[in-house]
Amino acid sequence: MKIEISKEDFNKSLHRLGDEYRIYAPVAMAYKGTFSDTDSIRYKEINTLDEIEFNLKSHFSPKEVILPITQVLFYFTEDQYKEPETEKKKLLVFLRACDIHAVKRMDQIYLENGQRDPYYQEVRDTVKFVLIGCEKSYRNCFCVSMGTNKTEDYSLGIKPVGDQVLLDIKDEELNAYFFGEEKDFEMNYVTSNDIKVLIPEPHQIAKDIAEAPLWREYDERCVACGKCNFVCSTCTCFRMQDIFYKDNENNGERRRVWASCQVDGYTDMAGGHSFRKRHGDRMRYKVLHKVYDYNKRFGYHMCVGCGRCDDACPQYISFSTCVNKLHDLGKEER
Amino acid sequence: MDINTKKVTKNAYRITKQRYKTALRVRVPGGRLKAEYLEILQKIADEYGDGDLHLTTRQGFEITGIDMDKIDEVNAIIQPVIEGLEINQINPNTGYTAAGTRNICACIGNRVCPKAQYETSGFAKRIEQAIFPNDFHVKVALTGCPNDCIKVRMHDFGIIGMTLPQYDKQRCVSCGRCVEKCTKLSTGALTMENYKVTREHDKCIGCGECVLNCPTNAWTRNEEKFYRLAIMGRTGKKNPRLAEDFILWIDEDSIIKIIKNTYDYIGEYIDRSLPKEHIGYIVDRTGFIEYKKWALKDVELSPMAKVASNIYWGGIRY
Ligand code: SF4
Ligand code: SF4
């Protein structure tokens, strides 16, 4: 059902939803940016519509709401272990079309790639998505190239217009929360981006692509900070950490924490071996994972074209430019 | 020609080696001005000076080769620059009211520089508003971060930006980048234990390298601004020396109050038999403890602030 509702009434509904849901949305957090006196736009629990940053792309993706950066899997003592209490409330997350497509990628990895991950499943089962339409394409976005500029996969679509809010309620359960005049409207989505990415077909990627000179430029340029991975809405790697408490070393906890294939240590193995020492090799691994390996396995690309990697890279390395170079290389070699 | 040289120098004109020629020092607090004012400076240089502009060591301009009898005319022409840069003035169209308290210098600050913790020019202007005009010889400089590009430690008051880093351990992915940067570029205040980072407050100089380099925003800045106030550095003949830390983690209002208090202290103790006496030498005479008593009068420091109990300056002694 599509309705129009005043901001005030919308906030009242949010308030009521708050009894059952934790509501997360992108928020411009003043002074929290990388540089002094700049904002950090990232996900935060909210209570009212005005807290939400509708006009800018968030620096970090909504991934962190569903897949916490640090998650304790269990606490252990000498002969017992216990999983942490789980959150009682459900989740309502405001996000854009590309980010909803990104959730599909996370589901693929955590739920449909061998063993289902119970921790992820538990959170995932409680999440409802609120689509924020995109009035315009942002810098570095290439969602149209990736086919992620549009989605129907949401519980609620929201379009704030002045003092009013237009809602596209798809989830029956939410009908009970929002009351307003019926009103037809279309959710915004972009139909073209400034950045266009051409992805090589699998057969265009040469067997010896790892040897291509293309990667060598990144040996020097990339500083292996991992920002590109941490802001990415589809990177799903984690590592395990076993902590033994300082005052009683027989007790501790096991955590999982986000990992980055660009950062030192990602490929460390017992005995001190590691692969991909050159940063260009890490770049290759990342790029091919996003637009080749994942596709080979699951039949669609991992990258959703949000462009946050390009927004974040301190060295101005552009992922989309790299993919286009890879495409051109494929053309040459054919 | 009969001219009162004391009045000339107080008016920010110089007695030069070339008889009957003077030079005007244009103060630019914070080292930043609208480019449009350059037109006025050019006009003065072309029509009254020798066509040159000298960039001073204190981020101002010096218009050289002006005839001394043209001072009044030049003062009228420079008026829009004085007003535009919001320089306190007693009588309009009479040029600069004083020259003792020097132009307040600042590095480029956080309008441009990623390392800076605050907007240096803005703070410089607020200090200028609070202390100028004054005949006492005081030099103030502000720098955005401990890199100290403006070299505040060669000033009577050196203000260095500090940030109080806040750590959200939930966001930390243990990549170690903050620890590495702090160790290699800064003071080594961070250590990693059980995959999480601890910050040793006494070692931390608030440079913000941790915040700048953390890929997940686990380190962020505090909303409050903090500063390191270093005092009584100087160049010159008798005993050139670097400024020493007076107060760490001090706030902006307290700095302004301390500088204003310092003028009262100078008024009390300056050696009036000398043509001018530089503040640092007065402190040498009275001792730091007496200075501190005056400087901190009615200053309400936050509990964060760390005040030096005593200061022993070094430098060259003859
Ligand atoms: S953000 Fe840029 S510099 Fe950092 S790891 Fe990624 S590509 Fe390299
Ligand atoms: S840089 Fe950030 S994520 Fe990396 S160890 Fe430091 S606090 Fe943790």
C-alpha cells in the first residue's frame, strides 16, 4: 500500500516501532570523520526521521548492523562455554537499493555457501529493510552497470517530501504501524551514473591474468590500509580471535572480527608463510573476487557498484577504473 | 624633515636604512586574506612605494620604498584592508594603531591540511581581537598539530592543536595500523593487547595519527578542542631558545585569558628604562612562578588540563 503521512505521524509510528525494533539508519555524526571538524556518515540507532542523512552516501555500509565488526561467538572457562545472550529486538534498517542487493551477497556467503552460519542467520531472520530511494547518482557510484540501481526487495519504501513522507508499505506487519492517505507514487532510483563499468566476460580473463603488468602499478600506490574492504557493502571476510583474560588465563572468549584481504596478515599461515606480499597482488585478488571468482561460483557479480571503495581510498585508487582496465585487457587479448 | 620616529614605528612603519624612506607592515592575522586586498597593496606599492611587496617572516606584507611624508595618504588608502581584516583600530584612516604586539601567525590549519586539529586562522583572529592594539612586544603563533609547521616554539605563545582520541573497541579490527603509525610517526603511545589497543595518555600528544589512519573509524576525535600551550620561546641576541610546555590539554578560552593576563603582568614588571623589553626577559627576571601566578589569575582550567609546576628554559647562553 502506498500512503502519505506527515513527518510528525511518521515519527510517532517510529516511536511505536521502537518497542519491538531497533531502528538503524545512516547518520551524519559530527566531528567523527577522519579529518578534524568533518562528519562520519555511518549507521547508528535512531529515534526520529530528522536524524537520518538522506542527502549523502554513507561512508560505511549498513553491513555492520547485520554483521557486527566485532562479534563474540562464545565465552569459555576450563570445561564449559556459553554463547552470549542474543538481542531480543528485531531490526529495521534504512538503506539504498545497492545496499539491499549487497545483503543478498552476504546471505549467499553466510547462509548458502555450505554450512549456514547460525549467528548471521539469527540476526538476519529479524531484519526488515526500509528502502531510501536515490534522487541522484553520487560520485563514484556505478550501480547501473551492476544492475543494482533498483530493487523491489524491501518491507518499506520511504520518500520524504517536505513535511510529508511517502511510504510504500510492502510488509503486512508494518501496515499496523503507519496510517495515512493513500497516495500513488514511485520510489526514486537512478537510471544512469557518471561512472560506467564494463566487466570482462569470464572467457576474456586470461589464465595468466595474475602475471599481467596491470597489477604492478598498485604495488606502489596501495598502502594496504584496507579501507576499501571495510567500507565495502559486500566484503564478508572475518578472522577469529581467541582472548584469554589477563587476570584468569583459563577463561576467555572467542570473537570474530572483520578482516581485509588488503591488510598485512590476511594470508598468514602457521609457520610464518604468507601469500600475496605485493599490494598489487592483493588488489588483483580483491578485484577478481568481486567481478570474476564469485560470479563463476554463484552466477552473478559480488560487487554492487556502491563506489564506497573509491570514495574511501586515501591513495585515490579507483576500483571501477581497475575493472575497466581489466576489461580493455580482455579485448586486447582476444 | 621633522618626524617623530617613535610615532612612525608605532604606526607600523619602519625607520629604514634609506633616509626619508619608510616601509609599511601590513598585518594579516592567521596568514589568510581575501585576494582582492592585494589590489590595494599593489596600488600602494606602485604609486607610493618601489613597486615591490616583501613577504614578512610573520605572514604579513611589507610595502617598501614609501616616502615618509606620504604616510598619511597611505594610511587612508590602506583603510579598507584594515577594516576588511577586522583589525582593531582607534581612529579610522590613521593606519595601524600599534606595532608592538606582532601579527599572529598560523599554519594553514584544517581548512586544508588533513593533519590539523582546528581552524588555525579563525583562532588567530580571535586572539588578535582580544589583544590588538598593544605596544607590548608579544609574539603569538598557532599551529594545527604537533608537526608545528609554523614553528610556534620560537614564539612567546605557541599554540599547538591536540585531539583527544576516543576508541570504540567494537569497531577495531586489530589491523595494527594506528599502533604502527603512532610508533613510527609519533610518540609510541599505543600498544596492542589481546587484539585491542590501549592508549597511554601521558605519552599521547594528540596528533591524531590514530584517527587519520584507522580504516574503520574505531578511533575518532573528541568534539572538544584541546591545545598545547608552549611559552617564551624566542630568537634574538641574548638567549635564543625554544618555548617550553606550560599547559597541556588546555581549552581555547583559557588560552585567550592567559595571554590577556600576561599583558597585565608585563604592565607591572616591564623595565621602563629600556626602549622596549621583550616578555621572555621579563619572565627571566621575575621567575616563572611569579609569571604563572599572574597568567592563571581567574583562569578556570578543565580537569583535563595539565599545568607545568615549573619551567626551566634552555637555549644558548653567552
Ligand atoms: S583503500 Fe586504497 S590504499 Fe587502502 S587498501 Fe584499498 S586500495 Fe589500498
Ligand atoms: S587502526 Fe583502527 S582498526 Fe586498526 S588496530 Fe587501530 S583502532 Fe583497530
